[in-house]
Amino acid sequence: MFDTRPVTLTDAQWALVLAPAAWGPGFTIQEFEDVHAVLIRAHNVLRHDLPEEDERRIDAITDMALWHVADSRNEDFLLAVALTPGVTLQSDLIDMVDIKETVKDLPREEAMRAVLTRLINQRNEICEAFATAALEFDGLVGYAEHRGLHAGDLFATVHDTASAHAADLNNDGLATQLRYLAEQNGPRGTRDLIDELAASLRVHAGWLTTDRKDTSR
């Protein structure tokens, strides 16, 4: 069952995240790694470090992950929400420049609170949209059954739609392809796919080189 309930932090939970002893005196929010450190801190103190019976524990906090997609033109990143091993939802791009502008005049603890609040709010919006879509989907299933449709009746339509979507993804470049694969397989699974493909290409390149050498004899 998908846990799409909104996450909110109590004062006691904020106290765990923002405990001064956990942060060096020079910690500031200046780059993606700083935002990621705040989220990992929340993962640890609100779930991993607490027993199941502790009322401050929030299991859903570890469903949140950040994907860095920065390039030479921007410092963007994504928030991903893993509801189950097979279902990962992602936010629109979040601009690190905007994050820095928001927190630049705030004291450290207020800056950290602002960053984590933004991530949690983004997570809640993603889950709310998913829950709404799930309700609408349930209605579609009932409607299709009411109209007398069965799975076999949609084979051709699903195939054509999936083929068109795959073509759009492939035509949009490497970043779009990898983002899609990461949504389906997770970042680690996608890295494994990249390694397998790269190894296959190296082997193929070796065969081509050997063939050329044999042909030149």
C-alpha cells in the first residue's frame, strides 16, 4: 500500500534534526551537497537512529532522495519519492541558485529548516498528486469494465502508445533517457545498466579492431 500521507515535523522532531552538536560551526547551505546533508541527517535522526516504538520516528522520511542533474549551465536537482520498490515519483527540477538565494540571509538553523521544509512540502505535493491520480485511475478501471472492455482489447493501443513514448524519450537525448531509466530501475540499477552496456560496447569495439587487422593482412 502506498503511503501518501503528508509528512510534517513536530518541535521534538525538528530538535533532533537541528541539534547544534551534529553540525560543524562552519556549515552553510552553499551547494547541492549541503542540501543533501540536511536530508540525510533527517533520514538518520528521524528513522534509522530511532526504535520503531518511538513516536518521533517517521518511516516515510527515507522515501525521499535527491538526484543531482547539474551541468555547466545550471545547478538543478530532483527530489525523488520511492513509494515502493517499483514506483518512484520525481519532482520538477529544483534550482540550487534559488535555494541559495532563499537562505543567504538566514541563520544556520533557520536556513536548514527552510531547506528541509521545502523538500518535505515538495514530497507532500508529489504524493497528493499521485493519490489524486490513483483515485481517478480507479474510476477509469470501473468505467472500462462498465463499457465491456477486457485486457486483450487494449493490446494494440498500449503497444502503440508505449512505442510513441519510447521514441520521444530516445529522440530527446541522453539525459532524458537516463532519467527515465532511473525512474524505472533506480539510480543504482541504472548505473549497472550503464556498466553492462559500456562493457558490451568495449567488447564490440575490440571485435571490430580485430576484424580490421585481419582484413589488412
